[in-house]
Amino acid sequence: MSVPFRAIHYFVEVARLQSFSRAAEHLHVSQSAVSHQVKLLESYLDKPLFVRKGRTVMLTAVGQSYFQEVVGALELVESATRNVKENDTRQVRLAIHGSLAVKWLIPALDDFRERYPNIDLTLQMLTQDGQFDSQWADCFITTQPPGTGYQRYHLYDETLKPYCSKTVWAEAHRITDPAELARFPLLSAISAFANGKPGTDWQRWFEKVSLRLPKTAKVHHFSHLLLAAEAAKYGQGIALLNEFMTTEEERKNSLFELPFHSIRTDDSFYFVYPSSTAKSPGLEALGDWLVTLCRNR
């Protein structure tokens, strides 16, 4: 029997996603087709590759060892194929959250293109963190870096600071007591903390200085930081924002930082890509540039 290459490809997707159903979605096939291919590979190897734990699947010791060797080989084939196709122009596809791209990355892209004119960078909008499909993107900016088969580089730890419009700032920047900020409408982003409840960001901000969010505080809720930032720009209150979610132009003209303490969220951002492509000139150049961009923020 010849080596079942399709089964190996399906095995790699299940191992990466730890789910037969999610692997099926990525491969655009049925879950039964994925299960069949994995069983075919296990039969070929005469060894179990997965064990089930609730709704997730985990690699066996043999499966883990096999995955580490196979995933690198598959990605080398993909990388070699792309290199032949791309000739002198290095094409790099970066997956990133849309809001982070709009506020932080896109305004800086002219500098990247000037430094690396032979790199054709394509931005892919990441809709769900933890997706690492090499058929869709070559590298990713994520808060959930995979631990196996990937290189990862720390970009920054997310910190939230109070920002507001120029009108609100004119009054609020004179305040020295953090408790008095509750006199203004507080704009809260639910997504600021994983599994956080509405208002968690402001609750933690007050708790850092041994205060409680007053029950009388007027808190307006938004699903994402981007929405809270826009509301703050229009003078609707004070928002706790990640500096990377504000542009240089906004910080000069429409979003002003108040002189108070900051808080850390649960998120750190990483630039990640498959270990097998770590020596790709395009990925190395992009990684170095991103790290420098964050350090110079």
C-alpha cells in the first residue's frame, strides 16, 4: 500500500485544531470523511494517533512525535511550491484582526513597502483567533499562539488607558482623584477581557487603586474596543483603550489620554508562523519589522 498522503494532510489539520469537526470545516469536507482518512492512516501505521477527551481530541505520544515530523515536511513542500511560483517577488499573507490592522498596521505600511519593495504583503482579516490555516495565510498576529510546529515572537502586552475627546479632556484632565472619573459616562468594551462581563474593564481599573466602580456610574457597553474608541472620539464619555487601537492622528486631534493609571488585560500579541518556513526571507523581514514597530511605539 502506498503512503496515504491525503490521510496525512487530514491528520495534520485535526492535530492542529484538536477537533474533527473544525478540521472538516477547514478542509471543506464532511466530518465522516476526515474520520475515515484518520482511521486509514492509523491502520497504515498500525498505531493509534488520537485519544478523545470530551468534545476534543488529543494526540497520543506516537501521534505527537509523528505530527512534529510530518507537519514540517508538508509545510516545506508548500513553501517550496510558493517560492517557485513567486520567482523574485516574495508573497507574504498576514492574517490579522481587522480593527488592529486599521488602527495600527495599515498606517505604517508605507514604511514597510519602502524598506522591502520586493515583498508583496497581503493582509487577510482574521475573524476568529486561534485559526492557523497555512492554505489561507503564511503568518498570523494572534493572542493565542500555537505551541507545536510554530515559531512565535512576542509583540506587546495589551494595556488599557483612559482616553476621551478633546471636549471631555478639557474638564477631566484637571481631576487628580481617580474616583471622580465616574462623574463622566464610562464607555466599556466587553471584549477587553476574555469571558468578561459588561463593565469588567472599568471594574478592574477602579480595583487597581482599591476603589469600586460606583453603582451610580453611567456605563455604556460596546462589544469591541474599536466601537468604544469611536464613541469616545465623539465625546460620549471616557473609554479604556489599547494604545495600538488608536492612530497617531487620533492621539493628536481627537483621542486624548488622561493622566491616570493603566491596567493589563489577559492578552499578549504574537507574530507566529510555521517553524518550517522560519528561514523564509519574506517572513523574517516582516517579523523583524513588526517587532521594531512595536518597540518604537
